[in-house]
Amino acid sequence: MYAQALDQKDKGPAVIEDPERLARFEARCAADEKIEPKDWMPEAYRRTLIRQVSQHAHSEVIGMQPEGNWVTRAPSLKRKAVLLSKIQDEAGHGLYLYSACETLGVSREEVVEALLAGKAKYSSIFNYPTLNWADMGAIGWLVDGAAIMNQIPLCRCSYGPYARAMIRICKEESFHQRQGYEIMLTLARGTPAQKAMAQDALNRWWWPCLMMFGPPDAVSEHSSESMRWKIKRFSNDDLRQKFIDATVPQGLFLGLTFPDPELKFNEATEHWETGPIDWSEFKRVLAGEGPCNRQRMRVRRQTEADGAWVREAARVHAKKRAARQALQAAE
């Protein structure tokens, strides 16, 4: 869902690569060839992908929490069923992405442990609370809408397993975005109280969603390298602008007001322009000081502990099954 990991500093040791191999690799990326798990790749490319794909997986799993908060309070059985289905999709996305990580030579246990130890991150957007039912609409419309803007180019990512996983994920996220917009449309056309609820959700989620694309290009640490390797196809600012241009007309159609007095349409460029983004808030949330950072990680760690017996039972079952198959093969 999320490429903020591309803007984090690579803390791994510098590796001097073979110049000829590196040149061939760069040529393959430039020619839009897919890099597969058994192909040679520079260590920096591998580490960048592990950082991005694992953060993406963590974000899908952590992202179930704010929506799970409303399963028991959905306004109808239909809404509850749809929300449950969406949450189940997010769990599946996490599984696809953890599997893609494993093709890079790192185990699922390693990347999960990095998250639990605070060494890995997930998208900053999930550190905000869901205060009312309209937030389920805002998350679908805005959060998943921003995610799709990020993810569709990832279907053409140079790394094969990640690109193929993204094709299915994008299809499901597109449904999530439409489902969220339908909730907002229903509320906007409802009672004054329901429309006010939708407006309140837009007020709280708009700016955090613009931050989802990462910091401005001028201060993005790895953007140029990732774009050269075709991990990333568009810059942070380009994707953010695409999202704004697509989303503002949708919000105006709902009859809602964006929480930005400086928002205006530039006739010359044919783009919507926003006021300045508060990047100090972005840095604060990313550093662990958001409204729900501690809560999200507390729940994630408790879930990991609660599921330990299930993982152990699965390991024991797999071991017994392998032994049984080996015995049958020897007969």
C-alpha cells in the first residue's frame, strides 16, 4: 500500500559490487526486464526491496486494526459483511507480500521480528484513530485511493514476485476504494447529521493521506535510485498530484469541503493546488508519536503472542507430515 520505506536511510553496510555484473543489471532494469529471485542483483537493490515490501506487508496487517474497530458497530448486516470481507482481503495482501519478501532471502519471522522490535515501520496513516462510521468510508475512499495511486505503478516493478503480487492486490484495493466512496456518498446524501459525519472524516483524513506518498522529492533519500532500478515509476510529488487531481472532483461531487482554504484549480497547469503540508506532523507520527502508534504496536505484539500456539501446532503437524511422507517413500 505504501512506499514510505523508500525514503528511509539504508543502514546496511556498503557493498562494492562487481562493475560488469552491476552494468548488466542496470541494463536489464533500463530495458524493463523482470528481475527474478535467482537472478543476480546488487545488495542495495535487495535491501531496498526488503525494506519496501516488508513495510508494505506490515501496513496491510496493521491496517486491519482501525477497520476492525468498527466490525461490531457497523450500521447493518450488509455493511458488517462487506467490512469483514475487506479486512480479510488485507490479511491476504499481507501474506502475499511476506511471501514476496521470502524470495529475497529473508524469512517471514525475521521481518516480523524487526517490526515487533521497532526496527521496521508501517505506513504512518494507520496511526490515526477511527472515531465514527464515516471513517470507514474515508479510509476506503482516501486511504485506499492513495494506496492504489502508489500501487498501480508497482504492477510494473522490476522485481517479478512483487509486481505479480501487486496485480491481484490492486484489483482488490480498487473494490475497497469504491466501497469507501459509496459509504461517503450515502452519508453525504443522508441526514444533516450524517453529512456532518462525512465532512468530519474528510477533515481528519485529508492531510494524513497526502503525507502517505512520502516527503517532497527534494528531500527524498532514495527516490532517484529506486526509479532508476524501476522499483518506483513516479516520484512522490507526481503521485501526490495525481491523487489530488483525481480526488478533489470526487469530494466536490459529494458536496463536501476540503479542509484547505488554499485549495484552488490552476487553469494554466490544469492541476489542483493545495496549501503547504505540515511535514512536522509526518515526521512526528513516523517517529512513533502519532495518536495511535503505541496502541497499534501493543495490539500487534499481543496478537503475535496469542498466536504462538497456532504456529507451533502448524510446525509440529508439518514435521509429522514430512516424516510420514519420507516413511512412505522409503517403503
